[in-house]
Amino acid sequence: MSKSRQLRIGTDQIKYLLNIGCNMWRKGYRWSKVSAVGNHLCGKNFFSSGGQLSAGGFFKSVRLYRLKNHERKTKVKRTSISAIQAMEILDSRGNPTVRVYVELSDGTTSVASVPSGASTGENEAIELRDGDASRYAGKGVLKAVANVNETLAPALIGMDACRQPLIDRHMIELDGTANKSNLGANAILGVSMAVARAGAMATGLPLYQYLGGVGARRLTVPCMNILNGGEHADNNVDIQEFMAVPLGAPTFREGLRYVAETFHILKKILQKRGLATSVGDEGGFAPNLDSNEDALETIIQAIEQAGYKPGEDIAIALDSAANSFAVDLRGPYDLKWSGAGKMQSSDLINLAEDWLAKYPIILWEDPLAEGDWDGFRQFTDRLGGKIEVVGDDLFVTNTQYIRRGIEEGAANAALIKLNQIGTVSESIEAVRMCRDAGWRYFISHRSGETEDSFLADFAVAMDGGHLKTGSASRSERIAKYNRLLEIEQELGEAALYYWQ
Ligand code: PGA
Ligand code: ZN
């Protein structure tokens, strides 16, 4: 104590003392002892509690005994995590999911909610579900919630929220498995996202800038899923997602308008044909159609009737989610919903080539199943020069599989879904690997979502230029579009918008 630095401040300088105290507190100084000496004019005390400094009176002099170096190692930063709390909420399908609250020592509180997929890849990080049949048919997430509250929270409290990679790595180590099956990717991601948001809030930056830096100013082309099939709908269409891509629009705002208008016209066309206009999980229409090609033709009609030029103003992107119609995960395939029947990988590739000649398709995700690496290679060899070939279930946002895909030329882009891998930092690593290889990366929501708009900021931060986050319907989808509108507005003239 005797060698501690002391501040000695006189009666008139009490305000000054407070300023010094507060400023030094912000810089991380802590006091081991405060002694107030002399007259005690207002009958109030000056005290230090747990290193915090506060004052309420006038003193002749006050001494602040600064902590010694070794003691200061435990100093609390403004952005240190002071509390983490999780709870069970519902996602857009009414299934339980995890929400996490993080509090920092400066009082910042953030919240983040975890999405959930339906057409999942085999190698995705594990979403921990309770398996207790008496609650939500076994889909409860109380175990994941408990893992946040009882395991992750005590381990992370005191860590600096701005050290995202360190925090994520610490959680991965605590889990101790390759697929986060111990604590649950839903538990870990909830904390990871809430920590990122807390860091952004405490540093006074919008989340997209906090994660992406000052250069983060490229809005995403909204690949709007306007017609749903496969696992996401109860109809006779095999392809899971038909997306309208407003690549010819001058701005995000206009692009969003192009495809939202197309969505509304599509509804009218379907109504005229006496077809259902109820929507699938991601908000796209889910009618029974004559064939998969009928879906493409109807979308082209909608684009034209909305006043846009197919291919020029609005192109088409597809997600086959071919796992869902593969007989086993390596192929062959059975286009069971449409009744088109059994097909080999080569048949699907020929079909794709045929469609590419007829329709303005610019991106094709999971044209084949996740075990069909040969098929993917052949698809990319034949068509990768013309369109973006995206691996979703094939790569599951995991650098282990993306690396193999790059080495083997299995695709030329990866889908990026935060909950496939389970932390913000690992998702960023997957993006980095794509970028380094000259690949594109396509940021994506899940079919089960919440009102959390984290994804919108994340997509702008990653600077990849496109995202998919559903249709112009269902608030959990619209929340992301609205956040992107906000970001565009905030960026003003600095905002960029282009396809490639
Ligand atoms: P999911 O589907 O979120 O249901 O897994 C999305 C996709 O396949 O891209
Ligand atoms: Zn997909």
C-alpha cells in the first residue's frame, strides 16, 4: 500500500477529484483504499466500494490508494461482461429457441435470438433440444438455456466483450466437442451474437460497422424467396426456393421494391389461376403447380407484369436443397413431390443446363445432395462459369468442408448461416476462406427465424453483396429487410449496391 500512488486533493477540488476519479476509472484504474481526511462538511462520506469511486461530500483532503500492478490485472473494463442470462422463446414456426441477454460493466445490455433450420445438413453444429416429450414434443431448449446460465455465464463474466474471437474460442473449448453437441450450438451462438451486439453498443458503433469496419458500406442484393417448395411447403414443387434477384436496381431500397412488387403480382397471377396463395415457412407462396418449370415460368410472368425485364432488372436464384429429394445423401434422386421421378446426378445437371438456356438463372444453391461431391464438381465444371454455384448443406459454414470444396472445385460460393457453425467468429472465418479463394459467399437466414435482425448487419459487415432472408411477408423476414433499409439510410450517399 505504501508504494501505491496517492492522490491528494483539497476541499475546493472535490469536483475535480470526481472528474479525475471517473476518468481514471474509465481508464481501468481501481482503488484499494480511499481515505478521507479532515473536515467532513456535509456529513456525507466519500467511499470506495469494490474499487468503485463515489462521493457525496466535502473533505479537506482525500487520498486514493491505487491498486498495485499485480492487483490491477483484475481490473474491470467498461466493456467487461458483467452478466449473461438466457431464456426460452419461440421462433417463427412456434418452436422453442434460445434468447440471450448480455450485460456489460458500463450498464450496456444487449439481446440476441437464435434461428433454427428445417432442411439441415448432416454436419451442422448440433442444436441442443431437451428431448422431453412432455414439452413442445421434445423440442424444448431448457438444457441449452441452463448451459448458458450455469456454464457459459460464469466462465465468461469478466471477459472483455470486444474480444469476440477470444470469447468464441473459450466457448468452443468449454464445449469440447467438434460439433458443439455438449453445450449446444444454439446456446453458444446466442451468447456469441449477444456479445457482439453488446460490444457494438458499448463502443457506440452500429453492429455492421463494429463487425465490418468503417469500409462496411455495401448493401446486399435481396434474393427474395417468393415461391417455396420442398421441405418448406406442402405442395408438389421439388425445388425448395425460387428467389427473385433485383440485380439491376440502382439501390437496395429500389431493389427491395422491385422484388416486393413482383411478389404481389405473383399473388394475383396465382389467384387468377385458382391456386393457393398461402405462404411457406420463409414467406413465399406455396402453390401446387404443373411442374417445377411451371414455377419458373410463372415467376417470369410476374416479373414482366410488374414492369421489369427478366434477367436485366430481376434475375432468378434457386435453392434445390437436393438433400431433401436424394434417395440417400450421395444421390440418386427422386423428385417425389412433383412426381418427376428418379434421376441421377447427370440428369439433374442436364436439366440445369437446359433451364439455364431458357431462364435468367444466376445462382444455384445445393443443386445436388451433400454427399454427392462428384456431382457438385461436374455441375461446377459445366455451369460454374455462368452462374454462382453455392454449397449449403455441402459446406455447413464449416471451413473444414469449404476447404475441401475449394481444393476440389466443388462449387464457387458457400452459403453462410451463423447457426450451422455456432459462433460469430467461425462464420467470419468461413467468409474469409471464401474471399481468399476468390469465391463468393451468400449470407442466409434459416427457415425458423425470430424478430432479431442481426443477420442484416452481419451481411453488410461481411461485404459479400447478397443475402437471402425470405419473402416480402412474415415479420421475422421483414425485420431484416427493414434493418437493411435503415442501414442504407444511415450510410446515405456512401451506400453501395451492386451484384458483382
Ligand atoms: P433451412 O433451409 O433453414 O430450413 O435449413 C434453408 C436452406 O436450405 O437454405
Ligand atoms: Zn439451402
